[in-house]
Amino acid sequence: MNPHNGWRDREPEALSTLPTHEPDQGRAVQTRARCHAALRKRARRSRITEPAPTGGWRRALTPAIVGSLCALYLLEVIARARELYRF
């Protein structure tokens, strides 16, 4: 038998005697107001510093370049495997 087993039996009783803590209503309102002000400030700042939309050609060109480089790499891997294993 573990010596701590008896303590575990009394744990729910010990927890039930602890007082519950509720936040002070005035402080909670004050904290919420500060948080909302910070969020509004962040949203305003992000709208101001938001980059201008770029052209659609960059969105189409970037994946095409990356895809072609991947295909080139794959072809090189296949060519070297053919040389190594002499297919």
C-alpha cells in the first residue's frame, strides 16, 4: 500500500474547503476596456501599414517558377539514378 493513498481520499474534501475567487467587477471592466483599446489600435495600425495589392502576375509567376525548378530537380535526380544503376 502506498502511503499517499490516504491523502488522495481526502483530496476532494480539501478542495471543497477552498474559497472561490471571482474577479473584481470594476477591475474586469477596466481590463476589458484596455484590451479593446489595444485591439482597435492594432487594427487601425494594420490598415495604415497594409501593403498595396500587387499585380496578379506575381501570384501566377511565383508558383510557376517554383514548380519548374522542382520539375528540373526531379529530372536531375532521375538522370543521376539512371547513370548510377545503368538503366
